[in-house]
Amino acid sequence: MIVRNASRSLLRASVPVQPIDDLHLPATDAGPERWLEQHAMRDWIWEAIEELSPALRLPLVLRHFSVGVTSYERIADACGVPVGTVRSRLNQGRAKLATALAATADAPHGNTAQRLHASRAEAHETLAAAESRRFGALMTERWSPEIALLRGNEPVGDRSVLARGMDGDLEAGVRQRLVHAVAGRSLVLWEMDLLSPADNPDHCPPSVAWLMTLDDAGRPHRLRLLHPRPVQALQSLTPM
């Protein structure tokens, strides 16, 4: 019940990502107490989520906080496990989250809003660097030296593969636009629209999610690229 009510509060409080020029401040008629309560609740939930094991944390975050990677099938693809395992891990994760919420009730909680703001800025900077052909340099500067591209749990490439894939997409006229972000201490999710070139509208899937596991220094260490909807042929960042 604690998890259910807290999640409903988060969902009611969530708003779509908008350009800053179109951003409307939340109404203040509910008073500062309500605003503080919502933010404190969000920080508390994320503190408890970080107490879960990585195997339980990942499907729980995708199921309840992502926009496009919420189905059992897509979560199974992300985790590299069968759908039945996803269901089992979600059940275990929810049960353990209730315990973690009780255990972290009086603990100091990180500033989730500040972390999310920083992650969105990082996503925009990453896309801008890529368009300036500096994606490889940015990875060297900000990402773990051991960064690896995964499919499920299997490594399929290193930073050179990522750099070639990004450069290839840009040369083909593909662009990405951030639409949603999730930021924890141990993992980050950037969900992007994929914009195909006008002369080839079916060049790539309509969207891609960057799921990054962070190392102890907070740098991307493992990256999974997920397409919320399956396609027959992928010509985007994920290598065939």
C-alpha cells in the first residue's frame, strides 16, 4: 500500500517534458506544504530504490518510471531475461521496496529534482557534442574508460562502436530529441525521439531509449540502446 500510494502521487505530479519557453509553473493554490511533500516523497522513494539489488532495480524503474519501455517484453529485452523472470523480479522488487521505504524513512534523501535537471542538461550536451562530431571526445571526457554497449546482458561493442554508430546516423540525416529522462544514482534513462531524414522517413525506428548503468564515480559504465517498438530492420545506433 505504501508503494502503491507513493507511486500514484508521483504519477499525478508528473508532467511531460516541455521546451523551457513553454514551461508553466505549477499552481500555488495548494500551498508550499503540498509542493514540499511531493518532492520529499519522490526523494524518499528514490533513496529506497537505490537500496534494491541491480537485478531488481532495473525492471522496477523501467516499469514504473519510463515512458516507452514499460511492457514486460521490452523490459525482458533490456534485462536479457525471459518475460516470466521480469514478472518475478517485479514482484520481488515491489516487496523489497516496501521494506526499503520503511528502512530509509529517517535517512537523508538525495535531491532527485536536482539530479534529474543535471541529467537532462547532460543529455542535451551529449546530443550537441554528437552533432559537432565530438561524441567520441565526450565519451573519453565524461564516461567510464570501460564503457560497453550491451544487448541484454551481453557486450556487443565498445566506445569505438558507439562513436561509429552515432556518426553514421548523423551522416544519414538522423537526429535525436530528448523527450523523457529518469536519473538515479546508479542508473540513468534518456528516452529520445528518432527523427529520420525527410527523404527517407522509414530510415530508423521512431524512438530509442538510452539505458545507462553508472559506475561508482557516477559515469556511464554500461549502455543499452532499446527501441520501444520492435522493427524489422534497425539502421540506428544499435549494431546488427
